[in-house]
Amino acid sequence: MSWYNKVVWSEGLFLRPQLFQQQERYLESLAHRRSAPLSPFFWGFSRYEIDQESLSFGKLVFKSGLGVFPDGTPFDVPGLTPPPPPLTIGPEHQDQVIYLAVPLRLPNTEETAFTEQSGSLARYLAYDMELRDSNAIGQGPKPVQLANLRLRLLPEKELTQSWIGIALTRVKALHADGAVSLHSSDHIPPVTGYGASPVLREWTMQLHGLARLRADALAARLSGTDGRTGTAAEVADYLLLQVLNRYEPLLEHICQIEETAPVNLYRELALFAGELSTFLRPQTRRPAAAPGYDHARLYRSIKPLVDEVHHLLNQVLIRGAQPIPLTEQAHGIRTAAVLSTELAGYSTLVLAVGAQMPPEQLQQQFLAQTKISHPQRLPELIRSHLPGLTMASLPVPPRQIPFNTGFIYFELSRTGPFWEQIARHGGLALHIAGHFPELKLELWGVRQK
């Protein structure tokens, strides 16, 4: 209980090493306890580097790194702390997590060793160094004993309760020539800023780029700069663009500030996925279950969110209803060039019809005077006065397509020999007999969205 308590400095006190050691422990503990509530995820690597060349010789070498251990102990390799001894990888290390570790500080235990001993659990190793007096009238350099952290690379089986560590990497394979492969693409060590991990940095840049592409394409579609008019765009597309316009600059900001904590990246991706799910998960309109944030297992925490956001962004350009252009030909014939693969992606085809005549009369005459089939079959139907693909009138249009006052809507049948020919070969043609004043036609492919 008294291991971190304050020293009482009083007159006549004999100066002993224990007094300064206790004062140092008190100040270190005070600083740690004061700053720890600021973030529960303060620990991890700020940067790290593994020597890739040494892996070809079967050795894991921690070349450099900066960070904080979970107990609040900072380290700087090789600036203030010598790198740990290389770890020779053997078959027993297959699929093992390798930790950068340091002996745990425990009450009433040895903290500083004066000679290197392999079995020692001392946290520090003393060494001598000549230091100059920093005063202007100071004397020359004098020998002073300093101490370095005794860092080690330990496989998870050897990380006992006497050690505290940070998961650096995981061994993937040991090859016949002695070379070692690591899980570099599916293992993320705990980091204080996402930019310390090449994997997290790549994910963030990819999502930002994809979000920008989708926002640009959706904005072009809604504004009509891609050749289509924006008057019939869905309100949902504008709301979706609003979401993209909110998160694309945010992802750009995160890309620029690589010191952003991984938990903040997780939160923003979770919010992004949640808002996209409202528009792009038609079955539930709810986000997929998130795994929860685990600072010690960043890959398991963030990878599902990255995949979910990536999947949803790929759905942005898939509209709930896609207009299919109708090209007017001679003799009242109109054709639609649509691939069979595209037809397979629609749950139904809807024909919107508008004319300057009463809706009831328009509905009755249009059904009686219109034939629909594959373009090659249409002339035969016209000559023989046979009906083509059947249509059923809809009391209201599907919610995926815009409502236009005065229009009536027909659903095209997806059964029978006429539809089979259209679905197999693609393409669609319709012939309209008679006169319909100011006739307007819109053909829509509707998806279940």
C-alpha cells in the first residue's frame, strides 16, 4: 500500500537511496494516475520498425520504436533505450504472437541490475556515463550511473505475470531455408495513432478515396452533369449524398492527422456505416453488428467495419430504380437497349405513361393499343394483331421511382414466352397504335432496395 506514497522531507533526515527511490516512484505514479483517465487507450506503439532483412536469417529484430507500455512506462528505441536482443524463431513459435516486453514493476522487488543476467527480472540495467555539469561555472564531465529499460522479445507462451508487453507481430511460417514470414497484413499491434500501422493507414486512405469517388459520381448524377437530368432523382439520393459529403472531408482530415487514435477511427467508421445502412441495407435499414473496440486486437475490431463501409460504398451507385432510355423509331415503335444481365438485376420493370387526356381513358386505351416484346418479335405481333407481353396497371408507383402527376404506371409481366425471349437475349420494343396527345413514356428497372 505504501509503495507509491509521498516521502515526508523533514529536517535532520539522513539521505538514503530509498528516499529518492520512493520519491521517484511517487512522482511517476502521480503523473500516470493523473493522465490515465484522459484515455483508456494511451498505450501502444507510436511508431515501430522490424528489420526485414534479418527475417531471411530466421531472426526477429526490433530495429526501432517509440511508445508506451500498458503500465505507463514509455520507451524510445534506440534513442533512450537499447533494442532488445534478437529472437531466433523456431518451429515452436509457429503462429505465436511475439511481444515487446519489459519486467513488471512490483513492490519490494529488485528494479535495477548492475550486470546483465538472463534470469533476472530487474526492470533496469545500470551503466556508467560521463555527464557534464550544465551550469556555466560547472566542473568538467563526471561519471554518473544511469539505467536503461531491459527490453525483451518474448513469445506469448513465455510472457508470464512477471512481464508486461505489447503484441508486436505474429509468426506466420518458418520456411525450409530458415526464413521467417510474419502476419503483416492481418495483424495490427496496439498503436497510439492509427498512422503507426501501415495496414490501418492503407485502409483509411482507400476508404477516403472510395468515398470521394462515390460522392463525385452521385453528385454528377443528381446535378445532371453525366448526361442525365436530375429532376427525377430520388430524395434518398440527396440524403445519401449529404452523408457522403459529411464523411468524405472527415476521412480526409483523418488521413492528414495520422496521430488520430484508433478508437476515434473506429467510432467514425461505425457512425459512417450506420448512416449508410439507412439507405443501403434495404432488408433491415439497420447497421450490421459491430465487433466492439478492443485496443489489444485492432485487426479484429476494425477490419469488419472497414469491410462493411467498403461494401456499402460499393452499393452507392446501385439505384433503387434505374431509368432505361427509350429510343423513338418510325411507325410508333420505341426500343430500349438493355442487356440480359442488367435485366436480371431488376425485380420488376415499370412503364410510366403520361398524356393530355383523362387518366382512366389513358389507361384503357394504352393497354388496348400497345404491344411489347423482343425487337425481333414485334413486327410479327403487329402484322398478326396478337398481344405481346402483358401489363398490369398499378394504383401507385413503386416507392423507388418518382411520382409524376397525371402519369399512370404499368408493371410488365415477367412470365411467359415473350418475357423469356427478352430475358435471354436482352432488348425490348413496344409499339403504340393510335394518337395520344403529348405522350410521355418512362421505362424504369426497379430493384428491391
